[in-house]
Amino acid sequence: MKKIILFLFIVLLPALAHAKIYIVIDEVSTKKFPIAIPALQTLDGGHNELTENVTTLLRKDMRLAGIFRVLDEASYLEKDRGLENIDFSKWKAIEAYALVKGIVEPKGGGKALVELRLYDTETEQLLVGKQYLVFSKDYPVAVHKFTDELMLALTGVKGPFNSRVVAACGRSNARQIYTFAMDGTEKSILTKTKSNNISPNWAPDGSRVAFTSFNNFYPEIFTVGVDGKGFKPLTRNAATNLTPAFSPNGSQIAFASSKSGDTELYLMDLSGKISNQLTKTYNIDVSSAWSPDGSQIVFASERAGNLHLFVMDVASGSVSRLTYTGYQNDQPDWSPDGRKIIFTARDRGAFDLFVMNADGSLIQRITRDEGNNESPTWSPDGRYIVFSSGRRGGSGIYVSMADGDNQTLIPGTESCVNPDWGPRLQ
């Protein structure tokens, strides 16, 4: 997705070594980290639509992160003092552990300078200080970049806000491929066809998306650039071609095809040339996902009767079974650290999300009693997931923490399915 964005990244103070980890993610499910975000101002202390928009998105993203408690502005004791001369005693008095301050200054040519700072109120230390020069309409870029830096300073790991989710959105028989940030901003359309487009999957460098399209009547695998250009088919056969999955190095795509009669898994290069047939059974094999190192592929297969998950060593072709319980286990996705696999399974007439260790042990449930929940995929940092859900009567894309906490509908995705979370942007 090419955007006309002028971006200037400036470190305000020398880099600080953040040896202290303020938030340990595994320990915050019951107690969230209190943070204060007073309204941003212009340089002369004023407020306008842009300062309000940046403030609102900052607060929204802190809540979406699921680990922060944004303190009510009505409780703030310090009012409109700008970036300088902070009275930290007033922020300590309301038990704000961290403070975000900022200004938004309009510049010429439709641009704005967004300056944001994060403070530790106890030590009164500046933890993060950044300036971003962006076109005013692209203020979410600044917010997402700063939020990721804030999470790095407080948790030790950069956040996933400066990344994109891809999904199929629209009418069920004519869905198009869209990308958007995890908070629903920066939405962009990649396809504009009269046909149905489903099951998108990111290239590891974020430059392209592979998906299934009915543009040539039969379901074929296509790719398109993130700028919406280069729409082209990779498969050309009168068969069903589904669930493309880029390899971690981006050189190959695994996919399911009925080209030989049974639905089997294949590998092809980026020109569409098939390099290997991975499975050769008389049963359905679908929904492949690569391990982060590219050595293994997890997939769903009916070779055990019901759909279960199996893992294949790509080099040798050897296959091992992962799941022995559950019904219609499908749509697996491997966590970025290679330790977990999330998947969909049917229970009491509905699909829910489950996660297990990569060896098939310790299966844990993520969703329950909230309609059909499908197509789970991990964030780049492995701390969040996105998935589609029909809990409100129609489809929609939800984001939550990896353990299922803080499940939130992403605005503007009420007609979307088949999400895939892409890599961090630069």
C-alpha cells in the first residue's frame, strides 16, 4: 500500500537504556497499567480537530492494547501545561504510573509535526521522545509508530500497531481484498473485481498478498501488490485452488488444489510453477501454515476420518499427527516464536479458537459461546491475534490478546472474513 507520506523520525534525547520492564504481559490480565494521556495541544496551547483526533486515537490504541488502564481525564489535576514544566506530583497523586504528553503543530503543504513523549512519573524520567512529520490526514502513522515505541519501553517488546491486517470484505459473493491497521484506520483496497476474492495471505516482506480469486470463474491463486498493482494469476487450471501461504523466505507458496482429483497440498514459486506435490493421499489436505524457520508445514487433513491437524517436515516429507481430540480442526497458524499453533475447531455446533504447543500438547480454548470464530492469525510480536467472528449476526474481524482477553471488534470490518496479520512496517 503506497501512501504519499512524508515521514521524519527524530530522537529528541540520546537513546536511553531501558533495563526496567514495567509490564510483564503474562501478569497483567487482572491488573492493568495506569497511564494518563492529557489532550494534546498546538504549540501555542490551543486545540483543533487534529489535536483531538491524535489524542482520541492514542487513548483508543492504549485500550486496544489490553494492558493499559487509561485514566479518566476528569481525574487529572494538572491542566494544559504543555510539554514543559510538568508537575509530576499531580500525576503521582492520581496514581498514573506513566504519562504521555504531546503537541501537534500544523505545517505547510498539508503536513503536521506530531511530537509525543512518554514519562515515568515516579522517576520523572523521559522514556520515549519522538517527532513525526506526516501529512495531516495520515496522523495514524505517527500514533502507531509511537505506540509501538511506548510498548517497547514499557514491556521490552515493540508493539504491533505499525503493521497491517489483510482481509476479504464485502458481499459474500463479491468480496474484495483490503488492508487496515489493527485499530481499523488506514484502510486500503487492493482488488476491484466483480468476482469473489478470499483467503488472503501476506508475503513475509509485506510487499504482496496471495489469495484465492474467482476472477477467471474457477478459484485460482492470485497475487497483488500492496499498492493494488500487479494483479495476476499464479495457477491456471480448471480446478479448485485454495489457502495460499507464503514461505517465510518469500520464495514459495504452499496451497491446496484439486488439480489431480483429490485436494492435495503443493508448492509453487512466485511465477506459478509447481516445484513439489507435498501430499499424495485420497483425503482432503488443506489450510497449510509454515513454521517460522520454514522447515515445517502444519495443515488440516481428513486422513484420520475427521479433519485433524498434521505437521510435515518439508525436506523429508515425513508427516506426524498433532491433534487427536476435537472435531473439524482447521485453519492453523504458527506463532512467530514457533512455540504455539492456533487453530479453529467445531464444538457444540459452532467454531471456536484453540491454541496448543507446536508438538500438539496442552490445548487451550480461546473463545466460547460467541458465535462462529474462525481464521485466527498471530500479530508480528505474538502477543495478539485477529480472527473473524459471527457473534453479532454477521461477519467481523476481532482483535484480542493471545489468551483471548480483550476481544474487540475492529471498526469498519463488519463485512470482513479471512484475516491475516502482516509484518511490521518500516
